[in-house]
Amino acid sequence: LLLLPPPMFAAEEQPLPPPQQQQQQYPQQQTAAAIAAKLEPVYLNRSVQQMLDCRDHEEYTFTMDKQLARNPMLAMLFENCVQRLLAGKVTSVRQYTPLFSSPNSVHPTAQAKLVNLQINTCVFQDDSGNTRPALFLWYNAPSSQFDLTSQLKRNYMALASVPSMVSVIAMDGRVLQQNSSSVAYMGFAMGSNIEGTHLGDPCHTLQRLFVLDPDALDEMLTTLQEGKSWQGQLRMPPQLD
């Protein structure tokens, strides 16, 4: 259970105050993204503690900060739920999302598993009767293999027609996934049976992509080692052979 940061809502108010009143209580400069970044955990059951390997609220906050830094889709999901909550809307969303075993995205032992995360907007009332808007997170909500397969198919269809080049590349240079624009640029490289190469090898896929801008590659790797997402403008060859 995650609480939105103060200001607190008065006990005599309705569970979800009108949007105009909420906008007055939360300053304009406090965007949904800023509020979502300050969600306060108030309750964790044992299953969540074991899944995320966290013993208390402080460790949970640290772990989720790292998960959100590595998973922009999860961060956007939280932000959207906060927007709906501040607008006084009752919301329940469900999404398969990866949970990473390491806060370091390039750690050799880092793994990710898909969990079905359900987020419900709600109101939390403390022992004094004060209420605050909150998000209820349900990890591994009941689902079926069909639900997961359906989401993966939808994700594939969405990426297949995106005009931008999308490639999933392992740290050893293997191309794990491509959309049509990626295939047009670098050929069909998935499942090519080419053994992984060292990152310093000129034949490494990332080295070939960043060959005209090696400083950007160093910047990207440094950012990933910090468990963050990297984005930037990159000069690239006209096409990869």
C-alpha cells in the first residue's frame, strides 16, 4: 500500500475530493511524475518482502526506486495512476511487468521475471481518522498463461509497425529482438548463431552502432551501470552490413 505524499486530506472530506480541491492542495509545480516519485509505503506483507528481498519500508523504497529507474513503462504506469487518483477517478489497471533481481542493469547475474501487477486507487485512513489518497499494489495477481501470451502478442504487433528502429541487444552483442525497421537497417540478426563477443571487440554490435560516436557508448554504459535508462542523439552509419 503506497500513500501519496502530504498534504493530507481532512477526515471529514469525501474519500476522493473533487479534482479542483485536489489541485489546490497539491501545488501546480508538483506534477504527477514528481508525486509518483515520492510515494510512501505503509504496508508490506511477507510475500512482497520475499519477492523483492526487502525487510522494511525503507528497503522497499530503495528497491522500487531502482526498479522504476530501469523500467520506464512501470514509471509511466505509476504516474498515470497518480493522475487519475488526483482527478478523483477510481482506477484498476493490470500489467505484466519485469522485476529485476539486481538494481544494476548490466550486472552479469541480473535477471528479470514477469509478474502480473495490479494497481488500484484507494483511500487510506489512519488510526486518527485522517484520510489520504493511496495506491494498492497487488503483485502476482491471479492470471493465466493466456493473459501473458496475449499481452506479449500485442506488444509484438505494436513494435512491428513502429517506424523507429527497435532492437534488443544483449551485452555480449547478440541481437535478441528486432522490429521491421531494425531488420531493414541491420539485416535479420536474431538467432544468427554468432557467439557473443567482448564489448571491446570492434565486431560487437554496440561498437558497430556507436562507431561514429564512441563517447556516447561510454556515456550509455556508465548510465546503465548506475541502474538508469539512457537516451541521446547518436550519429550512426547509413546502414550496417
